[in-house]
Amino acid sequence: MYKIAYILTFFRDGKGNWPNYIDWFMASCEANKTIDFFIFTDDKEMIDKWGGVPNIKFQCMTFQECIELIRSKVGDIKINKPYKLCDMKPTFGKVFSEYLERYDFWAYGDCDLIWGDLRKTFTDEFLDKYDWFQCLGNLQIIRNKEEMNNYYLLERAEWSRYKDRSWKKVIETERNISFNEWTGIPMILRENGKRIYWNRENFVNIYQEDKGYKKMIDNTVHHNTLFQYWLWENGAIYHVDKLTGKKTERLYIHFSSRKMKP
């Protein structure tokens, strides 16, 4: 079985706060026992709480130490706030290379979500077909090879509609430009004809509308919120239609920074 490492950074000295349902995320990491989750953080309370889980591997590091590590690997980057680290995520294969030596694939993404059974989708047979997987910043999985770990340096196509999201732009500004999102590195790979698995239908985004009512959206079907719920069961995440009882499994569910009441 191919070895996969997921990389996440979170720093309290940057005045950041975990989602108030972070334990849901951690529990879903623990359930994916064949994937290792490396979390680089200065939050010792979180380390004390979850550090005993075999596949959750905390690395105690300050925000400034992370900045220095990034600069030592990819150059002098303008980083003053943790949010700028989102632009750095496509470089993590190079930045954290010493932690990834024994892994075939590495991944980056968010923590405002609950994982389903990741291995049910990412089998060895499936992983053989591509070098880069998924299209949104919630989850990206990359083959751990020097070529793929340097894809962040690829230039945009002349005809690209998103030239304001390139590595050149990343290093020019302190502002986060969402280089890790679909109009950034995933679209750059498509523009350059690289082997990327592009799928916006195997996961779910749930967010709160500005008008004050909550609306759950499946990426393929819009549902009435009164007649549905989501179920995390035996390490898998399901959408359940309350009218028909139909259960549909998804790769993960993303809460898009939404406030919850665990």
C-alpha cells in the first residue's frame, strides 16, 4: 500500500483559533489509520490532547520557525500572517521534505472538515493513474517526486484567465492570493497538461449564507435542509435523505469556516 502523509500548519502565536469542532477533524484523522497526519503547531494543549494517536504526528514549531524553514527551502517570501501560509501549501513537499522521505504521496488541505474513508477512493490502483489529485484547497494529494514537488514553479499559460494567481504573484505580495485553490496550482497543472485528477463531485461543502439561513449544498444536487442530515459512521461520511432513507457516501465534508455547536 502506498504511504501517504498529510501536512497541516497551525499557529496560535499568529492569533489563530482552531474551529470549535476541531475534535471532529482529529477523530476523522485517527480513523484513517493508514494515513499519517503531520501537524506543525505551537499549540501544546492540542499536542497533549491528541499527541498519543499513532497516526497524528505533531511537530512543535513556532510561526517564526516555520517562516524561516520555508525561506530556507523556497527563497525569501513575504510572510507576516499565518493566512499567507495557504499560498505556501503547494511548496510543502519541498519545505517539509525531511519528514516525507519514506512516503509515496503527500497531501495538504484544511482542518475545518471531517474526513470520510480516504483509502476507499485513493487505492494503489487509482493512485497509479495520476500525479496530482483533487482540485480545491480542501484536499490535494501529490506524488512525492522532485518534479511534482516543484510544480508550484510552473508558469501560467498565455491564454490563462488567472494570471494574477501564480508563484510570481505569491512572492510579490504579503496578501494571500489563494494559490493553493483551484484557480491557482491545480489550474496551472491543467494549463501545462500535467496528470491531475480533477473532481468537484466526491466531497461536500456546507456553508452559511449571508442572509442568515443555513443552506447545505452537495456539489451535484441541491437539497432542502429540512429533509437531510450528514452521518459520520465507522470512519465514513454519508449524506442521508430523510424522505427516502438513501445514504450517499462522500470523500469528506467541508464546513467552510462555518460556526458549529458540537
